[in-house]
Amino acid sequence: MNLVLILIGVIAFIVIATSKFKLHPFLTLILAAFIAAFAYGLPSGDIAKTITTGFGNILGYIGLVIVLGTIIGIILEKSGAAITMADVVIKVLGKRFPTLTMSIIGYIVSIPVFCDSGFVILNSLKQSMANRMQVSSVSMSVALATGLYATHTFVPPTPGPIAAAGNLGLESNLGLVIGVGLFVAAVASFAGMLWANRFAGVEPDGEGAEELKAQANDFESLKQSYGTLPSPLKAFAPIFVPILLICLGSVANFPSAPFGKEGLFSLLVFLGQPVNALLIGLFLSALLLKSTNKIAEFSERISQGLVAAAPIILITGAGGAFGAVLKATPIGDFLGSSLSALGVGIFMPFIVAAALKSAQGSSTVALVATSALVAPMLGDIGLGSEMGRVLTVMAIGAGAMTVSHANDSFFWVVTQFSRMSVTQAYKAQTMATLIQGVTSMLAVYVLSLVLL
């Protein structure tokens, strides 16, 4: 019982330090690792080595993937590629299903671009579509936000799912994580869109709501500010080519050897390694550069990507350090045997991630901390297989979106740009993320019944 009380105390420390005292998650997780190490009685001479080894092991592979994915996202954001993607979806779907169109735009754009940035970029497009189609901007805002949120929490190369996959030993099989993640994210996105439709006749009631009509013209101004937009092929290639290569690499490694054991097999395995695939994506993104001095612009975008990736990398490494300490203690075996007797199974990672997310606000921190926490006990609760670990990543992702409220920066981005009052945003956006999280968890549970 003392083992559990110590763990509860460490989790409480993480929540209080990040939410109440606003301590950076990196330092919080490192301190949590030291606290857990001392509390569980690890030999004092081994503590620093355990923490530094855990920090280095997770970043030895995942760190480069996070950096490359972030740089690609920055280039797509700055070049207007996200606007091109949105235009393509609108042309394909037309104007008959406005909230579905908005949800799909968010679903696609948030694979490479952070959901916060994606909402800011697409806000004027959303408002323009709402005005042209005579649809409530509240419903369009929720549809866009939930579409963005879905792939942000489930689909690599977004850093949170990558970090969770790394903590659970799936860094060499991200293709499977991507494939399952795209499906679960689609379920979450569809659930968010259905909730958005409930607000079809509701207008925003926050400060500045009357100014929204003027934003209809902002989208054309925004498009013009990018100059000549990239073609659809150039816009989609930097993200979908790497995803395709990673998935083909995973297929090549299937026991049935669909591509043989040499030649094409070797090529696909090489190109399907996430670092190699994303490096190809990075070079494809260079085609989006517009200035006369492309090398200087490329270097600037890389610098911006490194700045954006640095805190995520440090948080991920700190999560790896925390996880290494927990693996060195008996808590994993104890909790695993206890939870397996209770039959909680796949719902346990969801509950932990949801508690962390709701308490401290960051989906990435919830993904990193929960994956580090549950990694030692997966075998004992029947989730030690490769597919079991993949579904655990999905369960943690479902928890990490439950719920987005006032302690989450994304909540405020959606609220402020949509001109919703806080009360209205809780009814529309926060409830939407609750529905998304529960619905996607149910989808994960059904998948576990079929695949495990």
C-alpha cells in the first residue's frame, strides 16, 4: 500500500507544481524522478545514472524525429501550405457540409502543425466559410478545433504521440501507431463534429462578437499575404510522403514478408525509419521556400523549428527519466498485478491521462507522464504485446484530450479567436473534448476486443 501512496504523492506533486505554481513541466518531471527514486529507496549511487540514462535513451531516437517533424510543421505554416490544404478540402467537399469540411481541414492540418497554430492560421478561413454558408461561427469553430485536436493527440509526427510511443518501446514501429491513430482520430473528429452541429443556430456571445462579420474578408487578405500559394502536391508532400514511407516500412517488416527479404525490402525498411522518412519530408518542404536566398530562409525556418522543439524535447526526456526511475522500482509489478485483478485493463491508462490532463492542462505532459508511468506494468495487465502497446498509446491519447478547459492554452486560443464567452466555451469546446475523449476511448476498447 505504501508503494501506491508514494506514487499518488508523486503524481500530486506533478499536478500541483505545474498547475498551481506554474513550474515548467521539464523541471517538474526531473524533480518527480528524484523524489520517486528516494521515496522508493533506490540506491543513492544509482539514482543519477538511472535518471540520465532514461533521459538519454528516450531522446536517442525520438529526439531527432521530434525536431524534424517540428521544422516541417513550421515551414508548412509559414509558406501557406496549410491554406492550400484547406482550399483542396473545400474544393473536394464543396459547401454542402460546412462543419464536416471544417473538421476534415482541421484533421489534416494538425498532423504536421500544432493545433494552437493551426486554429490561428485557419480562423479567418473558418469565419469566411461561416459567413458565406450562413452557418453559426460557434459550430464552425468547434468543428475546426475538434478536428485539429484529434490528430494532435493521436497521430505522429505530433510530439505527444511520438513521445508516448517511445516510452512504450514503439519507436521502431511508428507506422502502426500512425495507422491506428488515424482511425481513432477520425472517430474523435467525427464525434466533435456531431457535437458542433448542436450549435448550428448559436452565435458567439463574447466580447467583440459583432466584429466577426468583418473577418470574412480577412481570409482573402491572409491568402494574399502569402503571395503565390504552393500547389497541392508541394503542400501535401512533406507530411504525407514521410507517413507513407513509415507505413510501408512497417508493412515490409510484417512476418509474411510481403516485399521479400532483400532488394525492395531493404530499401523500404531504410526509407521507413522515421528519422530517414522525416528527413526526406524536410527536403520536400524546402520546395515551399519562396525567398531569393532559399538557403538563408531554410536556415531561419530550421532555427525557428529548433526553438519550438526544444521545450518538447526536454519534457519528453524528463518523462523518460521519470519512467526509468519507475521501472527500477517494484511499483510496476505491484500495480500491474493489482489492476489485472480488478480487470481495468486498457481503461487504466485513459483514467490516469485524463486526470493529469484535466488537472494541469497540457496534453503533451499528460501523454509523456502517463506513458512513462504505465510502461512497467503493461505485461501484467495484458497489454505487453506490440498491438497492446499501440492501443495503450491510443488510450493515453484519449485521456490526454479529456478535457480542454481554462488551464489549457488551446482552450483560450479557441475562445478568444471565436469571440465566445468563457461560459459558452465550456458548453461548446470543453464539452466537445469530453465527448471526443470518451468516444475515442470506447473506439480503443472495441479495437482491443478485436485485436488483442
